[in-house]
Amino acid sequence: LGMSGFDAYAAYYDLLYRDKDYAGEAPYVHGLLQRHAPGVHDVLELGCGTGAHADEMALYGYEVKGVDLSAAMVERAEARAAALPPGAFSDTASRPKFSQGDLRDYRDGRQYGALLALFHVISYQTTNVDLHAAMATAAANLAPNGVLIFDCWYGPGVLTDPPVTRVRRLSGDGVEITRIAEPQHFPNENRVDVHYEVSVEGPAGAERIRETHPMRYLFVPEIDLLLESAGLCRLDVQEWVTGVDPALSTWNICVVAGRK
């Protein structure tokens, strides 16, 4: 996901999102890549978090490099990839590789056939400056015929069905977790600040983590302008995973873009 505030969160991140269907989302992303960039082999994932998407894409045979701002997330991603059975890949070189970096200015001198920014990473870029920087990074790291795929919060859906306070309770790895997510809406900035309070109880005692995750919701014409500013253009937009056209009930859209 890519913010230093995620360091404290990293230890419980996988448990909190264990219900997220990474294995179900990977074939969807794979299908988009095959449709828009057949033959693509190398993938750069911006804001890779603990590497769950990267691992799934590597199992399809892609050479994946993941980048995240949080050192703790990168550490967990490396450990997760190292734990995958050797037989899962066509060769050991196909294990994903990870490094720390900021998607607003990441450059490694390579150009990749595909760039991914998944699980709302682009929505974490809440200012126009950050959004422009993210698109400039995409353009700088994208091969001439490459594609950028990202998902984000969709403005019409957020405004039609505004976020509400939610409580999640779960247990695993010897700990009990309660997470309260309380949204604060700033409509004139197209932003929702989600205030998280995570209470953890386990053998080592109790811990409380407070985090605020500012989220920017986006609109398709706005996305087109952002892409255009970086010399990119939209190839497709659809509801995340379902593939249907975005509607007022859509909270999460997927955008496929390439060079102009």
C-alpha cells in the first residue's frame, strides 16, 4: 500500500485482510494483461504491500518486482515469497523480488511490460501533485507497448453510497483483533479519511494502533486528464473483478492505460 504509517500495521495486515481474494483477483488481472499486452513477461507492482498480489502473479509465470514505501511491508513480502514451495515456479528466478521505494518518484532505470498498482494504491495519492507524480512514475517505468493497471475508489459510487463506521473482529496467529474504521468525508477535496483503531490482544499483552488512511475517490474524466498529463491514455475502465461498466453502485473501478 505504501505509506510509512503502515509499519505498525504490517504485523497484522495479512490477518486483517485474510478474506481478500487475492487468488481470485489474480486471474482477473492476468486476463487484462493477456488482452491488452499479450506476451508481457515483466511486471512492476507499485505499492505491493506484503506481496500477496505479487506472489499470485509470479505463479502465472510473470517476473515480478514489488515496491513499497514501508520497510516493514517489504520485509513481510520477502518472507512470504521465500516461504512459497520451490515447485510453485517454473524456475527459482520467478520468485518475486521486493524493494523499498516511493511510487511518486520510483525509478530503477528499467522499463516494464506491465505496471500494477492494486488495492486502492492510487486512491492513497490524495493530492493532485501526488497523483501527477504517480502517473509520471508509471510513464517513466513503462515499456513502449506496456500497460498500466490500477484500481481506485470510484467517485459516483462513494457519493451514492457513502462510507459508514464499520467494526471487524477476528482472531488468528494467537491474537484477537478488533478494528474500528470510522470515515470522515471531505467532499470538496474528493477525500475520505478513514480513522482506524486496531486493538490487539495476545500472549504479549494488549496493543492499540491508531491510523488515519486518507483516500481520494476519482472520476473517469479526471483519470483521463491525469493519464494525458503523463503521455498516457485510457484503454479500458470497468468495475473491479466483475468487468461490467461502472455504475452508481460501483465503489471500485479498474483502469487499464497505455502510451498515447
